[in-house]
Amino acid sequence: MSKVILITGTSSGFGKSIAEKLHSQGHTVIGTSRNGDKIDSIFKTMKLDINNYEMSKSLINKIIESHGKIDILINNAGINITGPLETTDMSDLKKLFDTNFFSHINMIQNVLPNMRSNKQGLIINITSIAGYLGLPFWGAYCASKSSFNIIAESLNIELKKHNINIVNIAPGDYKTEIASNRVDRVDPNSPYFKEYKKVIDNVNGKMQHGRDPIEVAELVSKIINKKNPKINYLVGGFLEKKITLKSLFPDKIFQKIIMKLYN
């Protein structure tokens, strides 16, 4: 059955792959991006500044007026700001959480009344494997992504009687623009610079040889057809699929494993 699906951040990467996949399956897909009114795509794209709450609310209301409902919301838009936490400006930290966390909560709050009224709904949050790891110099980004691990658990309990499911998908190393669009906050004269550059060069290499985002799109396609999807899905290579084994290792041992991977 065709569904009305709203996806944020569809100009590239996971968002674009997911939107194209679901559109090809006959669903009514509405994508968003900051330049949505200027993007030529096979699915409908609308302009949205995800941090403008009134704009988000208005866009959701317009979709409901046009289609009568929103069956699925996929929160995908996000940014990445990296650097030593000691010297990262508080304004950057707030911007990171505003975009990666609070803007998504706002979207959820605005679609829930319609989903409750229809007695069904699905909300998918595209998070990151970084939400399960304390990656050096990515601490704030990791924290902004891990927040949804707890929110999803809470919301699934709150919304169970309304037949609304919350799902998190945490991709690993994929070929997306998250690395190239990353904002680096480190001074070349910083005592952290040498170690930071080593870590970032390593991450960039992993991203360049990363997996195809279509894998995530295919997973989304499967999830939306499940009656009782899981709360958390990890997708990617060996490390991503086995990250839940983290609880079996002593903290310091697991930390050494991460340092070997990213140093």
C-alpha cells in the first residue's frame, strides 16, 4: 500500500538514496533541504531550514492538508562539527545539537497529532554508529547521535497504545557527504593538532572507501513493511554489526580497539 513519507535532508547521501528508493516503489515521497525549491529530483522536494521550527510546522501542515496524513517521518538531516572538546566553542556545540537532535524532536512533535489521529505511524531516525562509540575529536557529534538511542526507547513505550513505532538506523562508514561537509574546529598550533589530523585522515579514508548508501535505503524499505520493527538497527561492516558486543569488553580494552581503528 502506498504511503505518504516525509524525509528531511534529501539533497544527497542517505536521504537522497532513501527518497529515490521509496519513490520508485510507488510511495508519495516529500523530501526537504535548505535549497529544496531549486533541486531537480524524481521526488517532490520542498525548501526547509530544519532549525526553523515555525517553518517545519508549516511544512508539515501543508503536507497534511494536501495528502490528509503523514504515514512515515524519516529524520535524516544533520551536520558534523569536529575538534578537541576543550577548544570547541559553545555556539558550535549548540548548533550541533540544535540540528542533530532538537530539530528532529520538533519534527516528531509536529507529526504525532496526525499519526495519533490515524492510529498508526512510523518515525525513523537516521543516527550513526558514532552514537555507540566515543570517537576522539567527534565527542559532541557522537553525543548528539546517541541521544536518540534513549529517546527512541522512551517514545516507543509512550506511543505503543497509539500504534506508532520509533526506529533508529545507525549506519557505519558509508560514502556520503558527512565527511566532506564536516566543519573542522582545530587550530594548526593546537597541542591536539597532530593527533587530530591523524584521526581525521583515517576517517576520511574509511569514508572514501565506504559502502553504498543504497544499503540503508534498502533497509528502510524493509522496515516500513514490518508490523513490529526493532527499535535499533546497526548497518554496515563487521564492526558496525558487532558493536553491541561493546558491553562484553572492559572499558579500557574496548577503548584500545577503537584507538587502533581510528589512529
